[in-house]
Amino acid sequence: MLRQAGIVCLAGLLAGACGSPAPTVTNRPTDIALAADGQSIDGKVPLNATFETLLHRQNLPLETVAALLKAVSNVFNPRDLRAHQTYRITRSLDGDFREFRYKIDADRVLRVSAVTGASGFHAEVMVLPTALEVEALVVEIGKGDSLVGVLESLGEDVTLALQLADIYGGEVDFNSDLQPGDRLELLFERATRYGEPVGYGSVLAAVMHNEGRRLPAVLFPDADGRAAYYDEDGRSLKRQFLKSPLPFDPRVTSRFSQRRFHPVHGIYRPHLGVDYAAAAGTRVNTVAAGVVDFVGTNGEAGRMVRVRHAGGYQTAYLHLSAFAPGIRVGSRVAQGDFIGKVGSSGTATGPHLDYRIIRNGTYVDPVAELKKMPKGEPIGADRAAAFAQIREARLSQMATLLDNTTAAGAAMPGSVSK
């Protein structure tokens, strides 16, 4: 595997080609200057605790607790206190309250401090500073590998794989289309805080090599300024239909067939969809925007959702264990919306999703039908030159970083590049 990291720029989600130096973070939170007799107590919020009980544990006066709660309520809902989150209370040895800090999430901290020379308290929610470092990565798929598994072996998080699935959702079904020898070159932003990784920014560019196809993807704003991805010719990678209604790791156990041996009934009969084996409760997403026209139990299909789409299409999702909240006949859904959970309702030997496409009232092979879908809309002529500039800059940047990695690896005695 090849990998190269380097701070190239601090790019925004829709920034153009990188070229300016990284800005200096200036909003690092600073601690209150404490007297020598101050002391801090660190802890984690216990189960079923409230802000009030947490403060009472410190034996603070009742009027102090009341004033602190009032200050907190101005900037943060005390009911949103979560068990196991860390906190710190700082007091003088005389028992005077100095400061309270509570980690809301990975990006925010609640800070309540005593106002110098006054009897009140000041509360604020601080957003922790985050920098974006541009990195390049190559992922190679071996026999039996999944994209999630390979990325995890490289120390990456599943959220990066989910971003890639969203980008290539109309071109590649990562559940079934990946083959040994496939390769993905990737240029992305890693979010860091004080030098430590805390997540990801945007995928800036990628090149997917899949079954002999070369599929570039470049981040560029659409006509409305929203983040979008385009191929090398400037055509949108967004398709009317996603290639799969499931996230990663499920496998195809049965394909569309006019004559399949039924595992329950023991006879040959048509199977009019694609079966994905997946754990019970796995999220099921609608593959295209549309209107729900059926929600309920439908004989051997069990719990089922059916969605009507443009162009005479419908999609059906069978054997669900539950429906998503708010899903009912007449509901409008967007591409990728959560509509239900994998189950084994109806006639089924185990948890799986039977996914079907209906065109003008006739069931069609989902795999074959998706291959017929037209490519995405091209970038307008008035923005083509700007896209070409960004495309060249991003792909060149990725190639340079990866070449540097190869050279560095070859220069190290005993190193092996994969």
C-alpha cells in the first residue's frame, strides 16, 4: 500500500486549487489564570446524572448551583448532558468556584467561569480549532477484501469509505462490484486538532480502477454552489439511481433469475430481485428520489416499502424488520434516505434484503437496468474552464504526493511498496 501525507493547504469544502499557505489557528482556547491554591477535579458524567446533581456532588452552595444552571441555560440545554462525557471542575482550596468545562462532543466544549470582581458566571460554548491537512492514499483490493477492511488496515475510519460510497454510488456497488486487482487513488482532507487526527474534511479527488474502467472523480461546486463530483469530462457522477440500497459489507446471495431454486419451498420459480445478505437492523436507503406508494406487510415479501420514481420506475425493498420513522404512503424521499431496516419477515431463511426494480409495471434485472442508466449532466459551458483548472490541479497534486511516497519507499533499505 502507498501512502503520503503532507500539509498542502487548508482547503474548504468547495475551495479551488490549493496554493496559499496554511493559515495559523488563533482561536485555541486558553485556560483561566489560577491562583496557586487552585485545584481541578476531572471526571466522567455518571449514568442518569443531571447538571444539578453533578454540581451538588462538589458541595457547592445552593445559590451557586442555581446561578451556574442559569448561566448554562443561556447557551446550552442542560438536558443534553450525556453520560460518560468528560468534565473538569476547578475550585480554590477555600471552595470558591473557578471554572467548569464539559466536553459536548469532539468539536465543542461548554465552559462556565466565575466573573472576576463580580458574583456572576459567564457561560460559552467553545468550538475547538480544526486544521485540514491534504493527504494522498492508494487502496488496492485483494481477494476477499472490502473497501472498509482495506481502509481500516491502513488505519483509516469507516467514514472515509462512506464518503467514497456516496461519491461513486451511481457507478460502483461496493458490495458486489469490487474485484481483486481493483485500485483506488485518493486525495482527501484529514481534520486534525493540535496535531492529532479527529476526522475528515472533503475528498478532493479520486480515481477508481474497477474491472478495467478508469473512473475519476473531482470535487467542484454545482450551479447552485453545492458540493458535487464530476468525471474527467465534467459530467456529474450523480445518477438517477444508486447502485445499491445498502451500506458496506453485505454480499449478494441471489441474483435476478426467471428460474431459481427456492430455498424454502424447494421448487424452481422466478426470483425477481437481488438478495443482499446483511445483519438484521442494517440501514436500508432508497436508491432514488420519489414518492412512497406502499408501506406494510405483503405476504411472502414480509414488511415491504415500495417507492415510485420518475421515468416509470418503482423500487421495492422486501423482508424488512422495521420501517423508518415517518415513512408512510405519500411520503417524499430523496436519494439515499433511510426507509427501513434489514430483517427476515415474510418467507426468508435469514436476515437479508430482497431489492427489486419495476419499469412500467414489469420487474427487470436491477444489475442490467442500472447499466442502461444515462450518464450525469455535464457542467455548463460557462464553468467548463474553471472546472478544467481545478481538475488538473487536484489530479496533479494527487500524482505528486503518490510519486513522492514511491520514491521515499524505494529509498528506504528493505522497504517494500505495494
